[in-house]
Amino acid sequence: MYITGQRSDQFIKDVSKATLNFKIIKDFAVEGSFYQRIAIINKNASGFDKSKSGLYLQQMESVIEQEAVVDAENNIEELLSRIPLN
């Protein structure tokens, strides 16, 4: 999921929606199916404020079981490593 927002409340709404979708996938995925939960966060969005959205990002990280914030501009290898090739 791509997370962005022009205002802080919009950004938090996107994070919350992603967390809910990831939780549904985690809880109700068909047994034997493989789903990769990836959050691509636009750190350049004017609504991105880690101090205001930190709690929401932590909740999402606990659901996806990995760090949520990937700096795609400076670390494209990290982002690509999270995308399954299967």
C-alpha cells in the first residue's frame, strides 16, 4: 500500500487504513497462500510528521512484522528486497 497525505490527519488516515487492510490479510488469508504486506510511505509528503503519526506507524509495523518506513529515494535496494519475486 502507498501511504501519503497533504495534511497530518490525511496521512494518519492512510496509515490506519493500511494497518486495517494488513490485519485483515493476516487474519483471514487462505491457508497456504502467500501475501506480502508492504507499506511504501511518502516521507516527502507534507502530511508526514513522524512525531504525530509515530504511534500509528508502530501499530502498522506490529501487524506487518517489519519496519514500515523505507526511504525509497535513498535505499531502493531495501524497497525492492521486500517485493516477492514469486
